[in-house]
Amino acid sequence: MDDSNGDGATHPSIAATPDGPYRVTGIRRIVWGEKVQTAEGEPITWRQREVVADNDKEYWLCRCGQSGNKPFCDSSHRRVGF
């Protein structure tokens, strides 16, 4: 089965690994964003804060909540027995 979408990139996929992180593939960019609000607190839009990953490889996202490198996994799940 061909898992590409015609331009060489794979389709986005997220899978939970047993007792470990989420494995994310097919995502080209992960960007932190922040809400832009009026003085009254009404949401207006989102502003890009930081690009935290910018390639077409796989990412491992924390699922145990203990990573010191959130949202990415740093293998803390092994230490805490997740």
C-alpha cells in the first residue's frame, strides 16, 4: 500500500505506543500558537509563537505528562513507570 499523498509526503498518522509516547508521522510542522484577545478577553485570532518542529520525519509526543521537553517525549515514561 502506498502511504503517500502524491507529493512524496505521507498521510498524517498518530498512534499510541504501548506504555509510551504517541508516534506521529506525516506532519511537516508543529507550531506553538497563542490566542490574540481584545481588552475584554474576546478571542480575535491566533498568532504563531514558535515553530517547534519543521520537517517531514516522525515525532514522539509525551503521553505520561512527565517530559521535561513537552510536547516531545524524553523517555520519562520509563522512569515513572507509565
